[in-house]
Amino acid sequence: MKKYLAMALAAVGMLVSGLATTGCWVFVIDEPTMPKSMLNK
């Protein structure tokens, strides 16, 4: 029973870490550039 629980938790952990990495890359790629007018304020 403990073996199956450990395997299930490991699978969930791998899935979450994969999604977090993908989300981070999507955020970096989709980040818009800030207009110069906002930087001067």
C-alpha cells in the first residue's frame, strides 16, 4: 500500500513540476515590453 501511495505522489509531483516549468516559459515568452512612457514616470 505504501509503495502505491509513493508512486502516486511521485507521479503528481512530476506532473506539477512539469506544468510549473511550462508555465514559467510561457510567461517569459509572452511578457509584453513596457512602454517608454511608463518608465519615465
